[in-house]
Amino acid sequence: MEFKNPFTKAGFWFKGNIHTHTKNSDGRLSPEEIVRMYKENKYDFLFLTDHNKITECKISFKDFIVIEGVEFNKNNFHILGLNLNKIFSIENLTLQEIINKINSSGGFTVICHPYWSAIKSQEILNLSNFLGIEIYNNTCEQSKGKGYSLVHWDEILQENRKIWGFAVDDTHFLSGENQENDIFGGFIMVKAPLLNKKEICNSIKEGFFYSSTGVFIENLEIANNKIKIQFSPSVLVDFIGYGATGVRFSKKEEITYAEYEIKGNEKYIRIEITDKNNKKAWTNPIFL
Ligand SMILES: [Zn+2]
Ligand SMILES: [Zn+2]
């Protein structure tokens, strides 16, 4: 079994969003305005990821960190290069070369909103050395109803690829007639020893985090072939594995605990929790 359990890692929980635009690309607010909003809403960190450019933030705080990043657009692929502080031209690069260049520049890579981009899982499977994909993108959900890319995640995991799932805002802070604001919808909870760039990035890369749109996971324990999980009051708990393995617990009354006995044929197990308002949390996969 292989699982980076954030609940057994020493440290503290930090809340953050890894995909944010400012008016330096197609967002509405300045970097300073958007950073202030996240800080005031009790986030701990924020990645600024304008399209094809690095955005710097001119304000800094003791207890909130801003990390540089880019959203590269290549054909219908959008790719986050995170912890990247220098831009490069992608004009003559293939998708794999873009990923390799992000990695060799000290950054890490997340594939954006596959459902919204009309990307097939097989196209993602053709790539390597990326950290994960966006499984929930708030702006794609609020504007087009195409926020969830969970089938993509499972199709990739079923091919024995070890990738993480990220919930993100992709904040633009636009609002229109049929569009809700896209801020404060998808986030990750990261366990790290300290709030600084290095430790947050290390924990994300290692997988010591879970994704959420509002459900909080309180504990996750694996012992004697049993997974035990505690969470904020919810009504659905899905233990999801390969094909038809796994199980759903669906309750009329809110519950805060569920357990699952591992059968051994699941290949991987990831846990998805839903509350009565359709807010969710997703653990990263436990690989068997
Ligand atoms: Zn995008
Ligand atoms: Zn974006």
C-alpha cells in the first residue's frame, strides 16, 4: 500500500488556491486586491497564475504567502506551471516539452480543467511527469457547468498512474447574467511543518493535501486493512476504486464517520465526501 497520509504527517493545516488570475491577464482585480481578498477570507496561501506571464504581488504579509505561477495555453491544453518565477516561450514546444521545462525550472505541473477543455483522458495519459489534474475548477462550474473532471482522474488512475487531484478556483472575479463569482469555491488543505513557499510546495508535490469545495476532513486512518475517515457533517461517502469496486454510503441523517474494509482488488481507493449542500471533499488516492 502506498499513501502519503496528511493526517499522520507532523505539521499544521494551510488552506490555499493554486489557480488565480489578475488584471495582468483576463482577471478583473489587481494582484494586490485579489491577494487581500483571499487573506481576509482566512486562506493561508495563493498561487497567481496569469495566462503566459508571471505576475508579481507588491504587498506581503507575515502570515500569508503568495507563490508565482503561470497558466500556459497550448492548443486546447491549459497547463499550470507552479512555483515558476521565470517565463519562457512555448511557441515551439510540445506539451511534454512544456512540462519538462516547468519541472527543470524548479516548478511543478498541473493539467487544467480537462472536461471544460474537451481533453480526452488518453491525451493526458500520453503525457508524463506532471503532478496531477484539476478535478474541480470553480470558474468552469460557475460559468459552464463543466467544473468536475472526475472521470478523467479515474481513467488515469485505472492505468496505474499516480497523480493527485486538485480543486481550484481559477478565479477571474468576473460576474455576468448567468455566472456566479468564481472566488472561494475550490481549494486545497495542505499539511506542512511551516507556512513558507518551500514547505507548501514540498507538501503539495508529495501529496500531503486533500481537495475541497467546503467539506473538511478531520482524520483518516488506515489500520488492519480498514480505512476510517472522519469529516464535517455530510450525507454521502464514496470509496472509489477500479471499475465496479468500492462502495457508497448514502444517509438521510448527516454522518461524520465512515469506514471501509479493503478487499484487495481495488487497485486504488480514493474517498469522496458530499454534504447536504452538495459541497465536497476528495482525498488523494490510496494505492494498493
Ligand atoms: Zn484555463
Ligand atoms: Zn485559468
